[in-house]
Amino acid sequence: MWGSASEVDVTMTGLSDPSLTPDMLEMYFTKSGTIYVTKRSTIGSAWSTPQAVSFTVVGAGIHDQTPNIQPDDLTMLFSSD
């Protein structure tokens, strides 16, 4: 199930709270109160450049953190203040 480790090529430091989707093709993480996503086309592919996630839901705030992708691959739980 697990492939070889691959590095996420980012120029950011202070990344935390990684969460993979069930298919392991998207990874969400936080930096400085912003949730980012990086994607790949297959498990063996390189990760894309991370992009900030924009939310259109009630409750997303200034300091979003701790993304957790649920098994349905449609729901993300996160904390916000």
C-alpha cells in the first residue's frame, strides 16, 4: 500500500499537521494559520507546489489549523479561531 517516500518540494518552513486523503493523492497541512494542499497524479509521482485552500464555509477563520481529511474523501475537519 505504501510507496517509496517522496519529498514535498516547498520553500516554506514551519509546516505542521499533515493529513493525506484516503487515496494518498492529496496532502493538506498548515503553516502560520493557513491550510495548504499539495497534489500528485499517482502515488509514485512528485507532489505539486502547495496552494492555500480557500474556504466557503461558515466557521473558517483567520487562524485555521489541524486539517483532518475524513474517510469519505469529501469532508475536512479543522480547527479555527
